[in-house]
Amino acid sequence: MTLDPVTLAVLKGRLEGIADEMDATLFRAAFNPTIAEAHDACHGIYDAATGATLIQGKSGLPIFVGVMAFATRAVIERFPDAEAGDVFCFNDPYLGGTHLSDMRLIAPLVRDGRVFCWLGSVGHWHDLGGPVPGNYNPSATEYFQEAVLIPPVRLVTRGVLNRDILEIIRAASRLPDVANGDLQAQLAALELGIARMNALLDEQGDALVGAALTELQSRAARQMRAALAALPDGEWQEEDFLDNDGRTDVPLRIAVTVRKQGERLTIDFTGSAAACAGPVNISRATTVASVYVALKHLFPEVAANSGVMEPIEVIVPEGSLLDADRPKPTGGYTETILRIIDVLFCAFARVQPGAACGNAYGTINALSIAGRRRDGRPWVLFSFFGGGHGGNPEGDGLSHGNPPIATAIIPPVEVMEAAYPVLYRQWALRDGSGGAGEQRGGLGAIYEIEVLEEQAEAFIFAERARFAPRGVLGGGNGAPNHPSYRRDGTWEAPPLGSKVTGVALRRGDRVRLETPGGGGAATRRGVTRPWPTATAAWDSRSDRSPGRRRGRRRDVH
């Protein structure tokens, strides 16, 4: 079937609108702030036979879209008898990528007795058991020490919820009502998506919509091949390092060789470190999805679907920390995929100097603070934090942005203080943290959080304390990460630099994060400019009265 450009554009907009509406439904209905406020979730439409990504929402996390293709394929292989009204759920990172905190729900859209496509929903849940509240355990050596693993199961059968599975999930969480609320919100998003897809198919016809989905994939592949053809042929190598695995203070190498020949590109990670004891391992699915995200940054004009990867070969060495299998822990997957994106950005700075980007801050600074309220109820604060992005051809890097794997939002201080017994004493830009360059790296941030309950424990899972975000083409590096915590009036730094487990805190103790700035770039004239030493910031460390914030603002020079 031949489609005219207008019809194709209209159908593309309608399909993307369905995924966007699913995103919005989950964000409105979810219970935990990581989904409801930070938007750590995504939705997409996937191929009936292969699970390949067809359509993704614009508000969800790009890394989720990539790994959900593997998750959908796992469901297709395990449930050939899927029927209308079925919903499958699991959080197995070795099948569906990322880590145990990300719950995946996948449902078939059945038309005339056959699966037309699959719809998927994934969200970062607040707690699924394990020894560390919030599930970011920097000292884990196997997944049993991170959270409860739910294998692919049929959560809903022909429209009827399996309450036994629901009760197992509730029992696994320190926050069962929150887990149930997030699950119901994801089910509602899928229900809406199926209704919207059926309405579109009834209106336009299965054949026309199916042809549009096929053509959109083909166009993405053609766009990607054309973009590659315009680049010089050659081979480029880069490397960077993770601080450590959370167990032993030994750096871990991430190596890449980029080979480009004609309209084909090979991304080869041979030479990367072997699988490690600690939780910075990632599955092969996550590695491939990371490459997808990096390529979408590097080639933003190419449509976002599985066609992007058609001319790409990804080589992942067996037994490496990029090819982890059970029971290797994967809880800190975010830190490793950010390093993959960093080495690819550095490699492509040499392939395309005019489009070079310095490294972004390269860590989500996952922080959990947990304890019990005066009435005995548990509370679990989990959040991630912003930093500086790399200098780029359009100008200086973004200050206080989210990492390149995400379109998530840093949870607002007002929401966090209302939800948990904490007080944000500082939320500011970090002076001088961006790398110098003609295009300077963006500034990192400073967060200082005070505990208001009598007792609590803190857990920090971060990176870039030992190896700062790199500049490119002569640009300077960003400032490294500097987490710390104050107990009894004395500030301490984590012995491993960026990771610490179970820091005992009391009322008035604080956790402080000074996040990295972005690397600089000098894409045209080789000129470098440093940041001035005073930047705009909101600082509440003084003049704070109960129930009222009176901050001060410093001028920008």
C-alpha cells in the first residue's frame, strides 16, 4: 500500500498522541513521586511479531523505549496464547533490561483474532523489597540483595485481574499501597491506549495503519543510512571509566571502537571490563538500548523507532559488565549506560567535530533516605538529581539538567518536603563546575537535605567522583561529583567516593550532593571561556522559619 506524505504524517501524529496520552494518564494517577512528579516511566507501541519499537511517547524515558522492545519480545516468546484482555507484568532485568525497580506491563491489541501490535508501560516503582529501601543497594553482589524479581506472569486474564499475583507484589514492598497504586495506574494507561488504538483502527482501517507503521520504520532506516553515508569512513576508539563497583575501589573500563563503512556502523565494546561483583553490571538488552539513545542524540533528525538500528551492528563481549546475566546485580544500570553514552559522544566528536558535545554530568546521584515515622509507619525517600550538560554546537551546556537517558523531571522540593520528613537546606547552582570551552559545560548543582525524624538511614549510589565529565576538542572537564553527609556536626565523604550504604542519621543530620558540571567544547575557533565564580542560586541555609521559606538570590555576572 502506497501512502501519501500527508496521510503518513497525520497517522504518525495520531499514534504518537496515543503514547503521549498513556504517559499523561500514568503521571496523573501514579502514587509515587518518581513517576507522578519525576516522570520516570514511558509508553510505546511494539511490533506484533518481533516486539520492535514502532511508536514512542515524547514524555517518557528514551532508555525505557529501547529496552521495552526486548521485554515485549520476551512476552511474545513465553505467551504464544496471548488473548484480548490479557496483561503481562515483570521486572526481570535480564529479559527486559534496566533494573528490578522498573515494572513492565505489556498487553496485546487483538483484532479479528490476531495480535495487531503490543502496548507497553514501564515505570520506576518506589520499593520492591530487598535490604535497601528504594532498592538502590550500592554494595549488592547478586540481585537477591536488590529487590524481589517478578518473572513474566499473566497479571490479567481476559480482563480479570489475578489477585494472587497482586498480593505477592504488595507483600514484596515496604509501601504496598504505593505499589498497588502504581500498578493500577499502569493498567489504566494500557486500557486507555488499547481503547484509543481500537478507535483509530476502526476509523482508518487495520491495513492503512499497519502500512503506516511499516513505512515509518523503513523511513527511519533510510534516514539513518543517509546520515551515515555523509560521514567519513574510518575507525575511532575511546575509553572512560566507572569509579568502582561499590564493593572494591578499582576503576572499571568502558571501551568502544566505532567503525563506519559506507552506510553501515559498528559499535564494538570489546575491551570493556569483565562483569564485576557490584551492581554496575547491565544486560545486553540495556547496552543495545543505550546505543539507541546515544544515536538519537547524535542524529536527532532520524525518526524514533526500531528502524534507527537497522544499519547498526552492536558487539557486546560475552562475560563483560555490559553482558550481565543472573545473578549479577544490575541496580546501578543508570551509571553504566551514562558512561556508554559518554564514550560514544567522545568518539563522534572526532567523527563529526562540528557537531561535538562535551560529556554531561554522567550520574543520576540516586539517593535514598528511609526510616519510620513517630507512629511506626515506614517512609522511603528516593530521588535523583541534576547536573551540567556538555558544551555543544548550539552554545553552552544546560545547567542543572537531567541526564541524556531521560526526559524525567527532578522532583520539586515542595513535593519532597510535603511527602517526607526532610528539609531542603540548599538547592543551588554549583559555581565554577562547568568545563571551560568556546561552548562551556553547564553547571552542576548543590543539594543539602536535613533529616527531621529522630532516626534514618541514607544510601548514595552515584558516579563521577573519581573521573570527571570530559570536555571535547580542547574543552575542559567538568568538576567531579562530591557527595557528603554531616553527622553530629562533622562532614564525611563516602570511602568509595560516590557510593555508600546505610549511613545512620539522626534529627538535624544532613546529606549534601555537589553534582558534576558538564564538559566544555571548542568546536570552531579553539577558544575556551571559563564560567564566572558567581551564578544565580537559591540558598535557604539561613533565614529559615517553620512553614516558610525565605531564600536569597545571588546576581549573575
